[in-house]
Amino acid sequence: MGEFFLRFLIGGLVVSFFAVLGDVLKPKSFAGLFGAAPSIGLATLALTISSEGRVYASKEARSMMAGATAFLLYACLGSRLMMQLKWSAARAAILSLVIWFATSFSLWFALLR
């Protein structure tokens, strides 16, 4: 549990740091490059392969794909609520987050456990 929390904390800090760095740098096209969470995922998979083996890393990769699917739904729903229905960002994010959790846990229950 401690290693999981540490990975979560470090990953969140690294992604946040690079997102801020990308926002500060000019041109703004760097924002997408530095805010790219897939690089963190690939680094994590490489570490997992070296420490736990390929079978365990493949399970981790499936979990990442399920999380990415849930996030895609979150992003699509959030943008639709804000752009088409004129919801505030906070309201759209909160509802989308509920949908993200439901999707994540549903995918875990159906495919990953």
C-alpha cells in the first residue's frame, strides 16, 4: 500500500510540475508536450517490468487503458456540459468526476479483477 501511495504521489507531482512548466513556457505548443501523462505511464511500466516482470506489467497496462477510457468519457462529458449546456466548470467537473468513478469501477469489476 505504501508503494502504491508513493507512486501516486510522485506521478501526480511530476505531471503537475510539467503541466505548470508547459503553461509558463512559450510557445504554448509546449503545454501538450510537457503535460503528457503517457510518458509517466511508460516510465512506470518500464520500472514495473524490471521489478515485477512482464506478466504483472501487462496487468498494469490493462489498468492504465481502463483508466484512460474512463478519462476520455470524463473529458468528453465535461466539455459537452460546458460548451453545449453552458454549465459552470465546477458543476461540469463534479458530475463528470462521478461518471469517471462509476466508469472506472465498472471497468475494473467487469474486466480487471
